[in-house]
Amino acid sequence: MSKLFLVPTPIGNLNDITLRALETLKEVDFILAEDTRQTLKLLKHFSIEKRLVAHHQHNEHKTSERIIDSLKNGETIALVSDAGTPAISDPGFLLTRECIKNNIEVECLPGATAFVPALVNSGFPCDKFVFEGFLPHKKGRQTRLNFLKEETRTIIFYESTHRLLKTLNQFAEFFGEDRLVSVSRELTKMHEETVRGTTKEVIEYYNNNVIKGEIVIVLHGAEK
């Protein structure tokens, strides 16, 4: 039976992959990969030989129709991103939507995603939270920050190393220097680190320390 499997992959430590994910990757007809080179490393580590097809933000609009045809012809396909769960700030949403439109079954396996451990590590309320992903780089950025100023729930952002200080300084500007923030980087890897404090304190820390790795920022909500 044709089916699209969304398969989470480790965000760092390869031992975090699930047995079910490995079984699925072995059994499908082929794998859609955000970066085939990155996925090939994962497959080689677990001795899996499978055809890889590139499916990323630059070609997903063009390739989706061809993938739907393959699924209609009875093939089973796995979709993976470079790390974490597909469609969470990575390709996956468009293809999932097309599958649903065409009555093709979609199954998302449980597994790794970076924002969950970062949220829990922060020590901030986890019962209600907002996932913002990456802020707009230019257009709409300040509008979005203004919109979030009064948000009382914990807010989660993804950020790159070279924009971290810019983002933290904007947090201090829009949310105040005393707003609590937690920055997690290199989650599950050897140099994993979480820095907690006020925006002012965390800015000071990163002004004096090297910034490397994948980053998740967790911001405490506004006081009610």
C-alpha cells in the first residue's frame, strides 16, 4: 500500500534514532532527503542501502507532483530532513498537504526535534508555549517582535550562530533587558550547552564566548 512516512532523524547524537525509524528506512522504496549527502552519512552509519532523492525548499514545489505520481503507483516513500522532524522549519508541509489532497496515507513517526529538549531545559512553563521557528530576516521582523511583546506563553525560536547576538539584542529592546531567556546549542552533541539568565546577562555571556552550533532560544512569556 502506498504511504508517505515522515521520519525524524537525530539532531546530533546518532544513537537517538528509533528502532522504528530504522525499520521504516530499510523497508520503503526510496527516501526523500533534504540533503542527500547528510542522509547518506546516516544511512551508512546504520548499514542501510536505499535510493535517495533530493527534496528541499528550492525544489519541493517542482518535485511534489512527481512524488505524488510515485505514491499513486503504489510505492512507499520516507521523507527525512537533515536533523529532527520533517516539516518543523524544514521541508515536509507541502508534500504532506498534497498527499492529503490526493487521499494518500501519511504517517509521521515520533522522534527527535530540537525545540522540545530546549523547552524542558529552560525551566520555563511548558504547559503552554508558542513555537515561532525562525524570525523573518528583514521584512516583517520588527512587526513580529512587536506582536509577541505581550505574549504570556513561553516562546521558542530557532536561530543561526551569526544572528544570535542580533536577535538577543532585539529581545532586550522589544521585551526588556530583564526578560528571562534560555539559549541551548549543540543539543545531544559533545559540546551541548544551555545558558540561562536575563537577556542582558545572556548577551554579555555571548559577547565573551564563541558561538557555534545549532541554536534554540526559549523566551519566558510576559508577566500577566
